[in-house]
Amino acid sequence: AFSLAWSLSLPYAYEGITYLFSPDWDVFKTSQVWVDAVTQNAWDTGTAGGTMVAYATYMSQKDGVVSIGTFMPIANNVVSLCCGIMIFCNVFSALALEGRSQAYIVNVLKDNGPANTGLTFIWMPLLYKDITFGRGLAVLFFLSLSFAGFSSLIGIFELQAVTLENMGLRRIPAAILVTVVVFLLGLPSALNLNVLVNQDASWGFGLIPSGLLFCFLVIYYGPDRFRRVLVNDFGLEDLKLRKIWNYFIAFIAPVIGVALIIWWFANNISDDSRWFQLEETSLLLTFIQWMCLLMVVLNANHIYQRCFAKPKSSQDTIQDGSIEVGQPKDSEKEDYLVKRQLLPPKEETSSL
């Protein structure tokens, strides 16, 4: 909050705000701006990366799944907007004081180092340089940034560790194995920012197909059944998903996702004459990485099902042949409502 207030007080900060909130309507005709917007939100909230799947395994009936799913994206976008205002005010102020033109400042914002590293590691320290205790604030900022990075890794590590546990591996070996593998996979990006640019381009956009797979899982299970059984009937003190959610998850979201993928592929092929080259952000290299991961996942799933998965028992199946995962027991729900004084207590009966 202090950093935002300080950036707003800088000279020429209003020019940064004016530019930030003056849209170029022609940009909305390109696929990249829509892809960037969707993938940024998907990355920030973890909705399409599987992180929420790991967190959901620890949720109880008292956790507000709908409430969290509603207010977390709102809070995320508000924080992102505040950060954008802070950056634009800072950059416009610093460069305008040097007599730079608006076109020059905009080019600096567009070309700020590989994977946007310049915005954080160059401009944020400059924001605090004229404050008396600015050095301490800069240390706190980067310390908070480090904590945010580590806290984000918790969900990623937990998702893989829980998967290995379900396959029969013990907790500690699973955690160690995941840590080592993730460290080795991330090491090239840490040593070479060009690798980071490639990974950001490939897997940032990859969140859209990933999100579509989650939509298809819900469609396969049944959107209305998912909404009633796994969400509304499961939660004890939560907002209720309305029926309009069925149409969004079954029709609107898949159509938008597929349209964005087709639009993005078409624009890349028509606008980039080197789309078929094995370059950092080329379409061909992105597609190859997607197919390689898909083959690895499908084969790993096949091997697990053939060699490790236990056959389902008859107790897992209900009358219609499906598994009602997440259906709360009536007794548990009644006990909770009695505690909340929403139902009269049960009459005690004694037997002779």
C-alpha cells in the first residue's frame, strides 16, 4: 500500500496512469492480447495448472469452495491492477524527468529484459531510491517476493508428492524425489533466461488446453451433477453455484478456449514467417513440447493402470454404476446444522 501511494506521488505519475487507462482498441483485434489476459489469470490463480487439485484434497465441508473461487480471482486482479499502476507511475516518472518522450518510455516498458525481469529487478529498486528508509523497503519487497515464490511452490510440490503417494511411495521419499526433479527441470531456466522465455511462452499458453481438459472432465462427470453433488451438497456454509454455471462450464468456456487456440495458431502461422523453426517462442517448438508432455503423461497413466492401480471393489459402486465422490453423509450434515442451531437436537433413545 505504501509503495502504491508513493508511486502515485511521483512527478509525472499522472502520465503513466493516463497511458495505462487509455486503451488501443486495435490491439483487441489480435489474439495475443486475449491469450495473455487468459493465461495471466490462469497462472496467477493456479486454476488450470493443477494446483487447486492439490489444495482441494485438504478442504473440508466447512471450507467455502464457491466463496474462495469467487473472491480469490477478484482479489488477484485488484492486486495486479495496483501493481500495474505502481510500475507505470514509476517508469513514466523516472524517464520523463530525464526528458524522454512517451514513445521512448513505452518501448522501455515493452522491452524490459527477458521474461519481463527488468520491471522487477531494475525499476522496483529505483522506486525506493529517494526514500529515506528505501533500502530497507527494497529488502522487504524482494524478501516478500521470495516468500511468494516459495509459497507458490508448495502447491506445485504437493500435487506431485500426493500423486506419488497414491502410487504407493512414502511421503518423505516422494517429497525428496519431487524436489530433486523440479530443481533439475528448473535449473536450465535459472542459468539461461532464453530457456525461461521459451518455457514461459510454451507453458503459459499451455494453461488454456489444460483448462479445457478440466472443463471436459466436468462435462464427462456431468455439469449439473458436479454442481449439485460435489459443490452445493458438499459445502455446509458456502455460497451456492447457480444453474447458469452449467452452461458456462459446458458451452461458453470450451468454445472460448478452442476459439483462442485456433485464433492463436492461425495468427502465428500468418504473421510469423519463422513459425516452423525451432526457436525460443516459435509455434513448432511449442507444439513439440506439448506433444512430448502428452505422450509422457499418457504412457505414465497407462503403466500405472496396468501395474499399480488396484481394481475397484463393489463397495465403490452405487446403484447407477457411478461413484458419488464428495457426497456428505446425512448424519454429518445434521450434526453440523444442530451445532449451528439451525435444526432441533435429535431425541435420545434408549434401548433395554
